[in-house]
Amino acid sequence: MMHVAPVGGTAVQDHVALAEIELCGELIIAASAAHEERLSLESIDAVLKVAEERDASRR
């Protein structure tokens, strides 16, 4: 017997996975804008908002 997901609004969203996909997209956009240059670690941290997350976790 084959089990198939029901049709309708029963899909479960993985919010962590969606956030990771969004961050990957932001990195791809930044890398595209950099053209032939590599992104510096500082640029990557800025795209991923590392400093903002660090500050938020300290509060």
C-alpha cells in the first residue's frame, strides 16, 4: 500500500529550514553582486547579520 500526503492545507512548514534557505539566497545575491571578487568574511557576516544576532543574544 502506498501512502500519499493528503491534498489540502495540511503541509507542515519547517521554519528553520525556510530561514536557512533565505540566508542562502542572500549569500547568493551578495556573491553575484561581488562579480569576480570573493566575499570577505566580514561581508559574509554582514549578509548573515552575525553581529546583530550576537548583540541580541547578549541582551
